Amino acid sequence: MNKTVYWVLGIAIVIQFVRPDFQNPKVDATVALNTDQEVMGILKNSCYDCHSNETKYPWYHNVAPVSWVMSNNIVNGRKALDFSNWANIDAKVKLERLERAKQLVNIEMMPKNEYLLMHKNAALNSEEKKRLEEFFDSEIEHLSNS
């Protein structure tokens, strides 16, 4: 029993040295999403930690293995839809991603439940979902007509 505790403690300490890169890339305002204040407020509160280069890191991002999960979610979130590089996203890709984002918000898969565990204020209420849906629809229509 005693050896097991030492091994577990040793492993817990060693894994703290395997650290993801938590540097936010610089945001270029000329390519970042710029829309009305209401939508920006919703996106920044519920989406930007994973879908922009403006991630706000909580204290526990320094603790492995939580840091690994967070890093993976952020990397994948930025790949899926990055509001900090909005103007650089190909129109066809942007259209697909917006349609997917709309669907995920509607079926309450975004924000992710694991994110909401520690960020209760990021949960979208019905008015915020409706406003995001209007934003997504407006952008989809604009892109479809271009």
C-alpha cells in the first residue's frame, strides 16, 4: 500500500512537467470578427475561450491532466471556428462552420458541458440562443448570396 501511494504521488508530480503551450496568438483586429455588441458579448462570454485567440486561462490550467484536456479543447475549438481569424476563413468553410455552430448551439452541445462545469455563466439562455441563431442565419445568408 505504501509503495502504491508513493508511485501515484510521484507520477502526479512528474506529469506536472508535461505542459501544453498556453500562449494566445496575437489578435489582429483587422481579421477578427467584428459584429454588434450584443452578439460579441454572448460570443465572448460563452465561446471565445475555445474559439478565439482571446482565451482567459483559469488557475487550474496549470494542473495536469486538466491542462491537457483544456489545451486539446482550445486547439480543436480554434480549428473548428476561430473568431480571431474570421476574415481569413474561406467563405465555403465559414458557411459550413456557421451551419454546424448553429446546430450545436440548438442541440445544446455548445458550449461543452465540461466547460460549463467550471463556467456556469457561459450557459446560453433562450434569448442568447435566439440571438446567436439570428446572427448565424444572417451570416449564412450573406455568405450564400456572395
